[in-house]
Amino acid sequence: MRIVKVENASIIKVLDTLQNGGIIVYPTETLYGIGVKYDLKEVLKKVYEIKKRPHEKAFPLIADLKHLELVAEFIPYVAQKLIEKYWPGPLTLLLPAKNNLPEEITRDGKVAVRMPGQSFALNLIQASTFPITATSANISGYKGADNINDVLKYFKNEKIELIIDGGKLSGIPSTIVDVTVEPPEIIRKGAIQPDLSLH
């Protein structure tokens, strides 16, 4: 397990670690996330183990706009409007998932995606050719980590290749909106209160 300060982290090396099946912990603008390449099934299973996460809970993703076609069957009109207004930022959207995605990142035909606000996570995803998991860096049922000490407390003995230390984060999770239903539904209240009446 290597710990690197965010200002010393090489995005190319981090992406190389992910491409080769490595597990990382990285800072978003809200909380620390556990990142793996979105389609590596065996690695996704490992993340369930280290988080002790119930298998019925899928992992959300961070993605750049260019990645959406890899994971979403289509982008509903209201989702397009929300993306234009709130991305990059702390808004996670449940989108209609493509059929061939690992079950670890989909539930009920939906995939949770966001483009993070100004942070290492945003720089990472903009340089990446693939979406990355964004499940919070905690043991399931415990509070999300907003500082590196909590990350180490949760995962000191686990198989995490790289931890990127971005200091203390806001600690307020993203808001989650299901845009596969009409009208769209707020699943979790978080950092922003989105206007769902966009037409």
C-alpha cells in the first residue's frame, strides 16, 4: 500500500494501476472513493470483500461525458438537462444501464454515474478512457471517509495498491437522482438540491 500526496500523484501511473487490476483510494470533492476499472469483474468482487458490502448494493461510477455510451443505454432528456446544469458536481444520476455490464455496477437495469466536481477525481476521469468505481472508502455501514486517517483505519490490512491523500474533504455525499422514472426521484439528499423541473 503506497500513500501519495495528491500534488505528487501521476495520473498516468494511477490509470495504469487501474488498467492492470489495481485498487486505489482517491479524493473526490465530497468523500474518498475506492476506485477500480468498471468492467474488471474479479476486482469488483474484491472491493465487495474489503468493504464487507452487501451484494445487493451496486457500486456507483465516476465518468466523463465521453464514457456515458459505455454504460448507459441512452440518456433520458431530463438527465441531459441535469448534466448540463450540474456536472461536473456532486450529482449522481441513475441511468438506464447497458445489458452487458457487470452485475456489481448495475441494479434493476440501472447504473449510477456522476462526473465529480473540481478534484483529483475529475482530473483522473477526464484523462481516463474508462469509468471508475466511486464507492465510498469505508466499511459498509460506517461513515464515509473524509480524511486519510479514516481511510487507513478502515483498510490498514487490505489489498489496496495506492491511496491518494487529498487532505480533508467536505464530507457531504453527492445527491442521487433516479432519472429512469417519470417524474425523476431523489434517492438520496446530498450536497446539492437539484431543480428537477428542468424541461
